[in-house]
Amino acid sequence: SVHFYSQHAGFFEQLLVFKFETGQQASHEFEIMRLLEVTHWTSSSEELFPTNSCNSHTKECTSTEKHRESSKFPCQLDLFRALQRPLEWSNYSERFHLLLHLEEFQMKKEIEIYNEGNVPIFRHKRRTDLFILQVITPPPADGDERPSVRPFQSDFKDNSRFSVDFALDRLPLRVQHRAVASVKPRNLVEVLFPTGKQSSHNPHLPRLLEFESNPEQRKAIKHIIAGTAKPAPYLVFGPPGTGKTVTLVGAINQILETQESCKILACAPSNNAIDHLCEKIAEGNVDKHHLYRLYAATFPVEKIPYIRKFHCNLIGEAVRIPTKRDLMRYKIIFTTLQTAGRLVAAGIPVCHFSYIFVDEAGQTTETECLIPISGLMDPGKCQVVLAGDPKQLGPVISSRMAEDNGFGLSMLERLMRDIDLYKSDDTHGFNNHFITKLLRNYRSHPAILKIPNRLFYKGELQAFAHVEKCIPYCKWELLPKKDFPLIFHGVAGTDEHEANCPSAYNMAEVEVLKEYLKAIVTHLHKNSVTKIGPKEIGIITPYSKQVNLDTDFKSDLWPFRVEQFQGKEFNVVILSTVRSFPKLTSHKQCTLGFIDNEKRFNVALTRARALLIVVGDPRILKTAQIWNKFIHYCYKEGGYRGISVYDAEEEEDTDSCTLKEPLVICTFTHIHALHTVCLSIVLRFLNSLKD
């Protein structure tokens, strides 16, 4: 336990060092260091601090209070050695248990910062049974029963004050621990570290008359149906807009039509993703009585569509978990990876499912992906199919230490990175017995697709979008170049932050976004589009504070963060990069932060069908290689507008203005300045000769 006492306001920090020795002769030593930080406010200094609208991650206490932080190491210290060795079958369970503990430790810290004492609670104005903040009544005295909710409601007085503590729900983590613990008893070594020795190398591939126009989709479906990878997972590598979900739907439909006795489990990390897959299957000729959507018991009832083409576990006005017998009657069950743990807990036999599909497998942790695999898969009878794109955003991790040690790597990406079966050969490409890379992009205009294709997909993607869907803005009056529906608009903005808030915003870019939005809406109205659909315009920004600033847009056009945008597509996408030079900060000290993340860049640039507008500060973006190439591409093709790269950089050295691929944007002013510089050099040279 760490105790803090002080009568003085201010910021205090202290380094805590734990030194460890292993072996009797101290043959190996290592240290774990933690920086303890406390911001202490006295009652008199409280009003001097600026208002924080972003929920500061600091503790507050008065001079009469004792500040006490208590924490425990997540597990035995000798498990830290597991992080020093590469992941392999021998340390698989041990390592992932440790990473889960580290993640839980960080999640617990993050939620506890919102604990507060002396919090006012107000009754809802219209709903007398609702309160502004959900609270738990104080714990009863020893031997007493906990008070019921009814006396709390009847005795409640407005503006009463309570201590509010937030506790972490450990159930999702416990389910993942159970999945990790089941790996070795199930003997899943050929599933998690496949060699291909037990797979069928000369299978009988079924004839498939559909998908003749897309050879990659046809290959994937044939090999999935035949189970050529089994027991190894079959991977569908689906770059943006290449029909990954269509491929899964095609495979599932073929299995339902041709294999009467097969049972299928279809999963995804999110409810939106699995609902989308379920709806696509239901649109086909499948008997709807064979489909079952399993929702979590805590899923909001109001979000379940009442007009459905499939059965689900909404019983009356509540979500209930069916019995094992009822669940086993259906040919295909759709659920999230986490809720698949309910099937394990219900005792569904491991030999029940013939196929387990995981859509958006690149967006989830390996431990979450394990929930249906380690709990419901028979390696000799079940084919696992993982579909996703490791070049786009992966799972969101709270613990930096866990992420740095591989917890942010999805199973899909790990297999493609580390296992030879899934690597592309320079001569023959991918081995279709185990993996298929989809190549035909049906979403974007070729100009929008070009840079992500070159940077992330070896230039192999082919533009197959329908012409009528990707040309509506090719003659738009604001395009710098007609038939090139791509704009980079340079803005000399400034990074700004509110007090104690790490999230950035950029008011200059907000103004430019609004002008483009107005112009697009005007363009649509001129073309007789009176009602703008929800998938017409999407606005993306990587910073939550920029999202909050833009709330004066129409409600259906509110900006998304990049993480919320993955899997979506819009006719028009406007991206605000936000990052610029902060006030009172040297330009040379400025970094891009997670704007420089290649996966975020890829997601942001591949959502648009017909028009992509990127608003940003080229002075700082050009320092990142991927952004430098994108800006250079836009300029070279005539899609650049806004400030020159050199505007507002007159005080910097010439070398600092040079792009890794030259970007030359000259105006009359710059040419005049160049003449001035040259004349100055000549005069200095003459003076040196004179001296």
C-alpha cells in the first residue's frame, strides 16, 4: 500500500523501483519501475484550476483527507519471465493468462479513477423511478440484510450525496481465462501452431457454379466446404471492399444446402458485425427456422428488431438464455465471441459443430477468439474459418505492457505473421488450401484505392466498383481536378487541448469541414437529392475531442472516431487529421502520435466510394512516410488545395521543408523569395572574395 500525506497543493511524483534477483548466486537481475504521481488540491486552491471537460485521470483530495492507493501485482512474479520468451506451445497458456491479468489490472485502474465521494444524485424530472447517476445503496451493518430498492426510492431526497465506486465486471475476462485453460486439455496444438501435417492435401473440391466472376471468392468457398485446412484454421484475408462477408455468406449457404447434418456456429467480436452476417444469410433461400440469433442476457431489448427473419432469444420483453436441448436443434447459431461462452457453459458437446466461422477476426484478441474454439471445437471434425484483414485496426487494449507483449495481436494476424502455411510465396502466392486473399475491390473509385493498395496490399487489389456508384462526384465543381475525386486540403491549424485533457482539437479544420459539408449538401440538392441517406456522408477524426466539437452537424452526420468507422462505407468521406503544431511548442519537438499508425491510416482512407476529402496540416503530416506519400500523390495528380507546405515555415531551415518524395508547390511569392535567397547568397560570396 502506498500512502500520501500533504498539507500543500501541487503535483508530486516519486519513482518506485522493485529489484529482483533470480537464482541463488544472483545470476540474473531485473528491475520493475513505476512512477507514482499525485495531484493534490487543497480546498483553497481548487478554484484556481481550469475546468476539465474530459474527465481528468487524476485523484483529488482535500488537506484533511488521507490519499491512499492500494494495488497488487496481477500474478506471481516468476510469470514475468514468460514475457521474455517468444510465444510457443509450451508457454501458450501461461503467457496468455499473464496478459489477461495485466489487462485486467489496467482496466481496473482506469475505471477506479472515476470513483468519487460526496456526489449529488438527482431524481429524473419525468421518470420518478430513475436517477441521474445509478448508485448502489450503502452496505448494511453486519447481520443486516441489504435494503431493498423500494425504500431507497421512497426515502430519497433530491440532491442527496453519495460515495460512488465503479467496479470492473470480471465475467468477460473469466470466460477468456477458461478458454485459455482449455487449450492444452483439448490438444489444440495443430489449431494454434499448425504445421499442415494432419491436413488433407488432396481433397475432393466440390463443383461451384456460382461466383464465376470472382475466382478468389470461389477458391475460398471450395476449400472451406472441403475442409482442406482442418484442423488448422482456414483464413480469408479480406482487404477493404473485397467482399469478405459475401464470401462467408456464400460458404455458409453452400454448407446448408449440401451438408444436411452439419451444424454451424457463426461469431464476430461485436453485435453489429454478427447482426450484419445474420441478416445477409436470412436474405437468401435458407429456411429461417434453421437460423438462431443468440443475444447476451444483458443486451438492450430495444435494440433487437421486432421484425425479424430469424429466431432469437427475446422472450416477451426479456432476453433469456435457452436450454442446451433447444440450442442444439438449430443448424446455425449466430452470436458474439463473448456470448459463445454461454454455449460452453450450457454443455454443448465439442463434437456438435462442423464449422466455426469468426468474422472480423482481425479486430479481436486471441483469447476472445479462443472462447468458441477451445470450448466447442473437435480438431478432427470441425473446420474453423477466420475472416478479416490484419492490415486494418486490431483489438483495443488497455494495458500498454500487455499490448507491447503481443496481446494486441489478433489470432488472424499472428498466424499470418508467424506460421509458414499462411505466408505468401514469391512465386506461387498464398497456399489456397489454408488461406485465400481476396483481390477485387467493389467499393472505391480507383483514385481512392491507389495509395492504400500500393502501401498495404502490394498493389494486387483490382478496382471493380460499379461505375455508377463511384463517379457521382467526378464533375463536382470543388474538385481541383475533374475525374479525380480525391482532395487533400492543407490547413495551417493549431493543436489545442483543454485543461488536463489529452485529446486534441483543431478549430481551423472544423471550419474547413463545415464548408465542404455545405458544398456537398448543395451539390446533392442541385442533383435532385432532397433526402440525404445515412450512408451518403461520413466524417472521420482520430480524436474524441474533435468529435465533440463537431456536434453542430446534423445528428446523422456526427463524426466518428477511426475505430468506430471500421467496417463502414460511405459515398463521401471527410477526414480531419487534427494534428498540427501546438501553441508554444517547437515544431521540431512535435510528434504525430497515433496519427502515424498505419492501420488507422488504412481504415480512414478506404471507407469512401466516390469522394475522399482529407483536411490536415501538411507541415507536420509530411514527416510521416505514409502521409508524405499520400500528400505527394494528391499534389502530383492535381488533387491538392489549401496552404503550401512552405506557408508559415519561413523561419525554419530549408532542409526541414523537404519531403522524402519531393513535394513542390510554388506560387509567385515563393519564386520571388527564391530569387531573394539566391541574390543574398551571391552577395555573401562576393563579400567573401572581397574580404
